[in-house]
Amino acid sequence: MTAIVKTFPRTVREIETLWIALADGTKLAARVWLPADADAKPVPAILEYLPYRRRDGTAVRDSLMHPYIAGHGYACVRVDQRGSGDSDGVLTDEYLPQELNDGVEVIAWLAKQPWCSGTVGMIGNSWGGFNGLQIAALRPPALKAIITSCSTDDRYADDVHYMGGCLINDNLRWASTMFAHNARPPDPTVVGERWRAMWFDRMENSGLWVKNWLEHPRRDAFWKHGSVCEDYSKIQCAVYAVGGWMDAYTNAIPRLMANLTSPKKAMIGQWAHRYPHMAQPGPPVGFLKDALRWWDTWLKGIETGVMDEPQLRIWMQDSIPPKTFYPSLPGRWVAEPSWPPPSVTPTRFAMNPGRLAPAAEAAKDLTIRSPQTLGHTIGKWCPYGLFPDMPSDQRDDDGGALVFDTEPLTQPIEILGAPVVELELSSDKPQALVAVRLSNVYPSGAATRVSYGLLNLTHRDSHETPEPLVPGRAYRVRVQLNDAAQTFPKGHRIRIAVSTAYWPLAWPSPEAATLTIQSGASALTLPIRGASPLDATLKPLPPHELPETLKTTTVRPGRIEQTLTKDRPTGVLRYVVENDGGTTRIDGIDLKTSNVMRDDFSIHPDDPLKARAEVTSNAQFTREDWTIETRTRTVMTATATTFELEATLDAYEGGVRVFAKNWRVSLPRDNV
């Protein structure tokens, strides 16, 4: 049940555009919600700092949070980063020192405003969650607390780019998304006649980010910058880490709770990649009221009891049959006082031929060479939960993998944490990857994916100094799967599936490798959770409340179409997703926006060098006397030794093409 709140304890005044002048003369555009009497009764400021265009890109989402918090006695400030939205400058990559230093300067500026009490917090989901952690590590004096949602502490090992040293295809998807974002113009009604010069500057100079990321396949200084895991002690303010099990970024939360030395708290729910109060799958939670308790404690010094509660509130997921969309998920909240959880006992299962068992049998060699097409049951790497983007029944992919099942469980089992698989293996090729999936298998045979992990076997010992495999040599490797909280009911089986491909999530190795895995010597370790009396101490979350949303008009409804086709003569599998956001008018500024993105990924079942990924975007911005359209396209293929990139950017004003730029880049493959 959701309550729509129209009035707040303090009347809210909105400043649609407030300019923040930086020391180098750059002006950043901000939108501000604050109590109408804040000049007389100053309040703490809460910064959200993003490149996603506050006037149109996040305007609806912002309206579902900032007015509510402002109405309870805060100045909420949504800032467009340098080079985005209506702010000056050019954005040339994510989390650069310039971005973080600008953020530090913005915080100091906010603290000096007459309506600010001098204390500042930061909140952010995804990008804003990342830079909240990163700016906190720089210790701006006025920053007292942050809420980081759906973010990471490790930009190399646990972000959109690489996983276990494997190249994730969302690296290209995300680069293509920002390629399109960076080509969008500022609003002439805000910046005036200079909008066109600003627009052309961005299109000419923002660059091809996917090139930057492919040039760094190792965990080098490029990725260590902005990875707060390099030194958790740099963060001294209070941190509330929030995420959902259906999101791709949950792993950072246990690491933050284990390693931060500052005041800390965490909540992991069942939802996907959004703020909890607007996320799916449900049931919805009262995150706005929960956030207010955090801010009241750390920005106003009010005793709310928030730090007297268990450090971690975690959704223990009930068993669910495999579906690609869930409006709501069953489960319950459990509590832990710290991480690692004291209620968890690591429990080892030997991987015998076809079986997971408490004791190892005599070792046997098991070989696997998966079709390169294995992986079409993946769903999206980072689901949003708003359309069918979750993993489907795993049985189709299990047919191309080595599968190990327990006997039907005689008692329910709960896990909390990261499952780990150790494999004794050899490869017939110098480069190979291994994908490991953990599934909940129903008595009917249906298999729901619970977790998974990837390892580029050249990275078996180090992400900084990978080494090719010696064909035929035996290695012992460790694959850590994503953290999970899951109940396996009585009568179900627990399954591990091991494959040598996972397309279209991971780019394939240059050659199709055959792995020989030694059973008996290989094993699964599950983090099995026992009963905890702390669970009963958890208080219910506040009721779900939202403010009135920004007024918009749907001019043309959106649609999402996903197709999976196999070319019978060649066997090539093609996966196409067209995400048409429709056309929406933001009524208050009379601006119509539309965006269509299309993924087109294909691969041959036996030839990894036929892998191809293409992402296109078409965006439009329209007023009565102003029409802008941008079209971007990025294509990636590979040879045995290189990655090949092609990209195009075309921009139109009033239907006439006014800008065009092409890229063609060849980059060496470095053990990927």
C-alpha cells in the first residue's frame, strides 16, 4: 500500500535553476528543494550529484524523493555534473578526479549558503552512489553522512566493465548509453544562445569511452582510482549502504560492512537497480522515512535509535519458480549484527560426477566445451525489474554445462553470503573462461538461478598480472559467486552448473576451449545460515509513502521487444532488445523527449571470433520552435589478437544534419 503525501511539516520552495560557480569559472546547474523559511531557519543540505540531466532525464524520479525530504527540514540539491545537462564543460569519463574535486567544491559551497546549517549529506543511486563513496573518501569537512544505493567499492572487480577478469558486454552497453547521453544538448531556455556551442563542444570532445575501458583489461591505476576498497579508512563519515538482491551491485555492501571503520549500516532488499521506495520487485518499503531517520541522526544530531538496531537488515528470499518478471517476491527480513555474519557456517560439498555430496568420491576427469551460445537464460546483467529482464529457467543452459546436484533436501537450507566453487582443472587452450551458476531446482526440474560467478582463467592468480594457461597443466582455481540470501525448501535440489561460455553476458575467449575438471577434488562451499534470535528484534520498516510526481503527459507509449533467433544454416544465435521509451512531455517546461535504444548481439555456437555486439540510440528533444535529434551507433567485434570498434554520431537540428563524426579503432587483446 502506497500513500501519496501532498503536505509536509514545512512548506517546500523549489528553485528550478540555481547556478553554482566553481573556482575555475565553471558554472554547474542545480535544482533545489528547501523549506520556504530556510533563510530564517537554516537546514542541512543533501546533495545528489549526477550526469543524467536534472531538467528532463531524472526529473520525474527526483520529484519522488527530494520534495519529501525537503518538506521534513532539509535542502535537497540535485546538481548536473560538469559537461552534463545545463552545466558548463565536457564530460570525458566517469569518476575522474575533476568530477570528484568539483563535488568537494560543491559541498563547501553548499555549507556556506545562508539557508544551510553548515552540515551536508550525499545520496545517490548507481553513479551517485559511486561518487558519494568516492567523495566521502576525500573527506570534505562539511560532509557528515552519505546514503549509497546500488553502488560499488571496486571499479574493476565489481562494476559494469569486468567480472573475474572477464569482459562484460555491458561494458559496451554502458559506454554506448553514455555516448548517447553526452551527445544531448543543454536547454536553450536555461543557458540561452550559447546552447549550440556547448552542444557541439560535447559532441566533438566527450570521446569514445569504451575505448578507454578496453585499454585497461587489468586491475591497474585506472581502476584503482575511485575504488574506495583501496583504503576504506579514508572514509570517516557515516555510511548507509543500500541495495537489492536482484541488482548487479549488491556485493559491495558486505565488503563495506566488513571493512569500514566509520559508523555504518546496511539494508539489502529484494529489488533491482533503483532506490528502494520506487523499486521493483515489491513489496514496497518506506525508504523515505527510513532515510529521514538516518539524516536526522547524522545531520541534525537527533537521537532516532537508528544506530541501536542491527547493523544489517537483509531480505531472505523464499523459493520462487523461474520467471523473467516478478511484480513482488516472497521472503522475510532477517538481521545480522556485523559482517561476516555470526549465524553463518561455511559448509563444503564435494563435486562428484553429477552430484554434490558431503564426501568426495574417487577423482574422475570430466570434460566440458560449452557452445558459445550458452547463456541466453541470463536476463540482463543489471536488471531494473520493470520489464522481463530477470533470468529464465536455467535448464536450457544447463544442457551445455557440467551439472552437479544435491539429493533432494530433507530439510530446508538457507544461505547468506557468497558461495565459492574451487575447481581442479586443466585447459587445452592458453586462454579460457569458466562460468559457474548456483540454482534452486524444483521437484518438477525447473531451475531458478540464485547466483553466479565468472573467472577469466588467465586471471586465476592476479587481476594485475594475468598469465596464459599452459595447456594440459593442472590448476586449482577459486570462483566466488555473487552474494545471495536464499531459502532452498525441503524436497528441492541445489545445483552447480559449470560452463566455458556465458554469452551475451561475457565476451568469449579467442578460442573455444575444452576444460577438464577433476571431480572429487573440486568442491562447493555454501554459506549456510542458522536460526538467529536477532531476527525477532527487527522493527517493521515505515509505511511506504511518496510525494506527488512531476506532471507529465504520455504522447506516445513506450514498448520493449526482445527476440532470440537462430539462423538455421549457420547456427548463429542473435539476441535483439529494442527499448523504446515512447514520447513524454514534461508539462512544466513544455519539452517532449523520446529515446529508443537497441541491442543486437550475435554469436556462432562454435566460433567465438564471430561474436558481434551493436548498440544504437536515437534521442529527440522537441518544443514548438526547437527540434533536436541525435543518433549514435557502436559496433564491437574481435580477432584472435584485437578488439575492433566502429562508432558513429549524427546530430540533427530542425531535421537537418548539423554534426557527424566517425570512429574506427583497433585495440590489442590482453589475455581477454
